[in-house]
Amino acid sequence: MPENPLDPDRDPFRPPEVPTEVSCLHCGQEYDSYLIEWRVETDAEGKQHGFWCCPTPGCSGIGFGFDILPTDPEYRDEHGGWVQDDEGEEEDEFDENDLDDEMPDDFPGEPDGSPDGNGDTEHRPPDGDDSLPW
């Protein structure tokens, strides 16, 4: 079935079936999701497109789950999920100690702040190359 840009029920950013309190990222207003409005506009090519948008006058927030988000951080939709649902996935946390294991011993920029690890922070040309300007 071809996509119909004027069908509010087929839009992936439609409000949830069960009304919930939401907040718009653009204007900061909080309201019940059943107030999210369907609007149709004409683009530069003369084609009409519909979209769900914040009901606050002058606000450009669009789409539940895009600019308009539930205020409850534990929100689950009527199917038990959510667009930010990462249950069952392990979080890949950054551990600074892992870097020490991956860096070679002669890596320039050693922990003592020097470029070569010998404590000397002055830039010196490599041995035997006095032609460098620094």
C-alpha cells in the first residue's frame, strides 16, 4: 500500500492511543497528548503533507516521539515499548582504564605531560636533525 502523506492514522509520529502527559521540546509546554494537532501544509512543490504538531500557537514542535515527548521517564506505550526502549541490551559504558590497556608503551603524549614521555615538555628535533626550526 503506497504511503499517504495526508492520512493521520498512518503517520509514525501520531499521538499514542492512550492519552498521556507530554511536553514539547520547542516551547516547553506540557499538555495531554490528545491535544496534539494534525495539520496539512503545502510544500514548495505544491504537494500537501500532513503532520502531528504541538497545539501551542506559534510553536514549531512536531511529532510524538520526535519533538513532543512523554513527561514520565518510565513511559511505555500501549504495546509495552517505547522508542528509547533499550531493555535487554547491555549499555556500553566508557571506562577510562580500558584506554591504558590499548595504548602502546611508546605512545607520544605520555601521562607526565611530555610529548615523548621523558618529562621534557620542550619541543626538540629528533637526534641528529638540527634543521628543524623549533
